[in-house]
Amino acid sequence: MIDYKTPEEIQNMQHGGHILATVLNEVMEAAKPGVTEVELDKFAEKRIRELGGEPGFMKVDGYHHATCFSTNDVVVHGIPSQYVLKEGDVVGIDCGVFYKGFHTDMSESKIVQSSKFKVQSEVKKFLETGKFALEEAIKQATVGNHVGHISQTIQRIVEKEAGYSVVRSLIGHGVGKELHEAPEVPGYLIGSINRTPLLKEGMTIAVEVIYNMGTYDVVLDRDRWTIRTRDGKLSGLYERTIAITRDGPLMLTK
């Protein structure tokens, strides 16, 4: 069942989302050659608490970190490790904040580089595609549209226009009192748009673009958390929490 939020609840989520966006932007800026994933995770936890929030992911049973790392072929849920980031790595960082009873969820990807590092154009295009797909998908999150409009937009840009693959087994979701709520928000469309959930005022959702440079097939590591691309090729990850309002999509993580 979908939990529709009141204006006051959305305002609380907006404050929590601001904490999240502030922290994640700082962490992404700090993700440079020579820094470990664990160092960045500890930094994220410290900053979230300093700004008055709680690390949302630490409320997930069995998970003990503020962030998840998607480095290179890791798709999602990578446990922060002692891996030292190096020039040319593609790192996606997923983070959540719990504030006044509500979760917000956000992720971003980047190329780890110094000022002198020359980025491969293929990798740059890959990440630009995911970011663009997210931006265009969010524009579809309006009252009267369906979740399928979001899904169709992501799939069209990532697969039909760019030739990459949207991961099928991992999707966006509702978010609020729980980190994962109804409705499901896939990055791909199966069947009729009109058979997908109708977007209504008061819904809060995490729109996610989870996509691979190669096939969409993924595998689960022995740690039972980390999910990687089956073919070892790069993966990308972009996510924002938004509210559906009568005035259009409201970005909560900014």
C-alpha cells in the first residue's frame, strides 16, 4: 500500500534530503585518488550526525555503514572496504539519511581523477547518459502520469539511444517512513504504461538509474550484499528522492 505524505511530512523529508545532498556532495568531492572507501564512509557518517540526521542505511538489519560503494563493476550494495581509489576508477556512492521519522535516499557516480588525468571519452559518455536519463525521468514524475512514464524514459535513453543496459533485478522505490516502500519504480517498462501505478500528490519516490555498460546480468558476491556485473564491465548509479506535488516533481535531495 502506498503511503501518501502530508505537506508537513514532505517538509521534514525535504530537510532530511538537504542534509543528505550536502553530505553526499562533500563525500563525492573527497573521493579522490589515494582515499579508501572506508575513510569516505566514516566521513559520511560523521557529517550526517553533525548536521542533525541519522545514517539511514544503518537502520537496515545487518548493515553497519552509512554508505554503499559501487566501484567499477559493482552495481549496488557494495560494503565500504579498504580499497584505495585510483585514477580512472568509476565510483558510485549511495547514501541515506533518516530525519524526524523519514528516510531519503540518493546516489551519484563519478570518475576518480586528479586534475591531470585524461578521462576516456567512452566512460564520460557512459556516466553522462545515466545523469541525463535521471534528469529526464524526474520530469515525468507529475500528477496524472504513471510510474511507467518514468520507466519508459530511463529505458529509452539508456538502452535505445545509448546502447547500454538497464539492470532488471534492481529498481527504484517509494521512500518515507521505511527506506523501501511502495510503489516499485523500475528503470524499464514491461507492458502498458496504464497498468503501472498512477502518480498522485503526496507520493514520495526514489527514482534510480541503475545501468551497465555491457549486459544487464548481475551476480551476488559471497558477502551476500555486493552485486556486480556478470561480464565485469562498468556499472553506473544515479538516484534522487522526489515528491509528487500539484506543481510538479519536488526534489527533496538537494
